[in-house]
Amino acid sequence: MRDTAQLLYEWRQTRLQLKEQFCESNLQKAIDWWKSLEYHTHGFNYDHMNTWPDVWEYITEGFYTNSGNGLGCFYTAYHAAPKKNPEVWLIHDLEYGDMYLVCHVDGYILNRSSGKLDKYEDIQNDIDILEKYSADKIIETLKNRDDK
């Protein structure tokens, strides 16, 4: 089992690879890294942004969920390439019959249940987007949450 320091190091390396070369293969590596973590049944309330952890809390607490890993993919893309304006989407995945968070960045969807990087244009009929959360809104909510 990897400890928190190891996980933070691995996440940093994943981020740096994506920052160095923002490409499909590195986006897939980010998905793969998050999906490699041991899943738990319970995490945070994915449809209430004020309950979302920041990335360091998420890694430290270790309650990895499918939605949480969508948020993790967002944090990876945001810290690697903030100008790409990544977003978090709450989706109803019609193909897999589940609701969860994904990251949308540069026309790609990260964190679908398949574990594969998808171009949004190729799968848009397979998902219903229930909510879109911008990076600015997520970061602002995290900052305000800490002030309470």
C-alpha cells in the first residue's frame, strides 16, 4: 500500500508530465493514475460543491470514489494547464447507468466509467450533463468553505 507522501509524489509526476506535454496519452495517464487508487463506497456529496475536498484532502483522506476521481482529474488538468479552462461536469451516463463527476478539458472527457479518454463529440449522445462547474467557481467555493 502506498502512503500519502508516495501518492502526492506520483500525482505531482502525473501533473508535470501533462504540463510538459498536454496530449491524449498524458490525459489517459492521468485517468489511469486516479483509477489505480482503491475505491471506497462512500466519499463526499458529489452534487453539493461545498462538500468537495481539495486535491490534498482527497489524497490524504483516501476515500476514493468514481466522482472523486473525476474531481481528481479536474485538479490534475487545472494544476497542469489552467489556461485550458477545465471544468467538472455532473453527468448522468446513459451508457453505464450512473451519475458521477467527470472532467471536461480541451474537448475531452476524463473519468468515464470505461476508464478511457473520450472526445466529447464522440460520446455526447451517451451522457446527459446535469451541471457544469467552472474552475473559477470550484476554486472560489473551496476558498470560501475554508473561511467558515
